[in-house]
Amino acid sequence: MQRLYDFLRRHPTGVDTFWAVMLFGLAAVTTSGMPGSYTAAVVIALLLCLVVALRRRAPERMLLLTVALGLAQLLLDVGVNPADFAMLVIIYTVAAHDGPRWASRLALAGGVAASPLAALRWPMTDMSLFGQVAFAVVMTVPFVLAWVLGDSLRTRRAYLAQLEERAARLEREREAQAKVAVAAERARIARELHDVVAHNVSVMVVQADGAAYVLDAAPDQARQALETISSTGRQALAEMRRLLGILRTGEHEEAGEYVPQPDVQQIEDLVEQVRSSGMPVDFRIEGAPRPLPSGVELTAYRIVQEALTNTRKHGGPDVGASVRLTYFDDGLGLLVEDDGRGAPQDMYEDGGADGRGHGLIGMRERVGMVGGTLDAGPRPGGGFRISALLPLKPAQ
């Protein structure tokens, strides 16, 4: 049975041809005793069987041929015979086919008109007028049912095709969203990596310069500076290892490690680290501290870290800085100022004096992600100032 089913699926036209031959044989036998020209009846039956055989290849053409053959039957007085079953078949085929709608409408109209025309051409003398009308109506039902069945199949097939297209579109959208999410995550990691490297390496450079300067005169201070370089380097390596680990699929999940997410409370530790490098920093908190959204806390920490790093790089000798955190009812305010000689603002915009970092561009990206505002520029009388306002809720 399975082989037969597979054969029927692979050779539908061959199956139609088989049934067409069987139908022609039955029509040839039964038309011999019917009124009218036997030759015309055989020719019409042969052409109707041809309609069955070619219905899948050219449904619209076979429908037109069927209409012509039906009219020929009426004109040549060829009575109803088994080959007329092809009319039901072609009506179903055209209704189920995804072709022009005129063909489906013509098939329905021809099916509805076939029985009444046959009743008028070959009336039944042994039946009353009411009986003949009722018989014609009843004989119309199979043609209508064939059309309804075919049209329902076409509608269902179109619906399934629409569902498949929608599923494919949703899959493409999911893939596009996944790519956007990956790109955003990589950009975030790049910003984190920049902040980690820029801050820690600048601390190590300052400590190394100080150690070299006091190596002979104050060995204890040089040793302390080297210890600071060592601890800062280990911290930077640990953070970089976690940051780069997320770029490998599943590595951070398997190792139980995640990208570090500094918060506002760690700003004080950051300030102490900068102070230990020799730069005085005044740190103040105004307002009542309270928990903030993780994105706001991370942004605040990175802004302060970047601002102090830029101060250390561009402020010159004997530079000092101040950091002020202000808790408002609807957000967090940041103010980082220094009294150094500073650097041109376009240098910060380009990413620092070396032109390789992100500078104010990275700050603005971070602030924009949480819906905040950033103001940065030289201070009157010298130095540089960075002011940011981070709302508790992103702007709608």
C-alpha cells in the first residue's frame, strides 16, 4: 500500500490518465443505445476523458473545452452519458487550483446551469413539471458540492501557505533581532573593556613613573608603588578575562563568571584608588543614597572612572579633582571637575590624546542608553568639567 501511495504521489497525471481510459471505456459501452449520433457521442466522450487526463496540467483550458463540449452535446442531441462525470472533475479541479478567479466563477456557473439545460433539452415525459424542476435542482447539488469542496481546499492551502510564510518571516525577524542583540552586547563589552584598560593602565603608568622617580631616594615608596601596580594589573586582568570570556559561547555560564557590573557604592573605592596614585580627589555625596537601576549605577561608575582617567592623562602636574554625587527624587546627578590645564575638547571627542579611546563619545553613548543628559567642557578659569543627570526611568 505504501508503494502504491508513493507511486500515486509521484505520478498524478498517470493516475488521471488511467481513470480517463476507464471512463472512456464505460462511456463507449453505454452510449451505443442512446439517441443521437454515435460517432459524435464517442468523440465528445473521448474529449471529455481527455479533460480528466490533462486537468492538472492546463485546468483553465480544460474548463473551456468542457464548456464547449457541453454546448456541443446540446446542439448535437448527444444525451447524458458517463463521460459527463468529467464536468464534476474539472469543476473541482478549477476551484481548487490557484488560478484566475474568472475560471472558478465560470466553473460554478457552468455547474449550476448544466442540469437545468439538460432537463430542458431532454425532458422526462413521465414526470410532472414540478418533478422535473425538483430533479434538475437535485442534480445541481453535486456540481455545487464539487465547487465548494475544491474552493475550500484552495482556501485551506492558501491559509497554510500564509502561516508558513508568516513563520518564516518571524524566524527571519528573530534572527535579525538576535544579530542586533549580539552587536549591542559586543559594543557594550567594547565600552567596558575600554574603561577597564584605560583606567587601570593609566594608574599603572603613573605608579611606575613615581616608583622610578623615588627608587633611589625612597625605596619604601617605590615598593608601595610597585605593589599598587601589581594589584592593579591583577584586577585589570581579572576583569578583562571575564569580559573576553563572554565573547565565547557559553564560557561564562560554564565557568560561573559574569561580566563585572560596578555600582555607585564602588565609586568610593575608585576614588581611593586614584588617590593612592598621587592625585588628590574630593569626594562628596549629597542627598539620601538609595538603590538605583543597575544600568544607572553602571553608567555612573563608568562616567566617573572615565572622567578621572582623562584628568590624570590630560590635567598636567599637581592636578586635583572633585567628584560629587547628588541623589534627586527622580534621578542621580554627577559632577566631576578638575583644576588642571586640561586638553582641548575636540581631543576628548576624538577619544583622548592618543586618538584611540572613546572619551566623551563613550560617555554620551552610556548616558543616552539610560535616557540621561551629559554636559562637558572647559571650566572658567581652567580645568575641565563633566556634568550628567541620570533619570531613574528611561525616557519613553
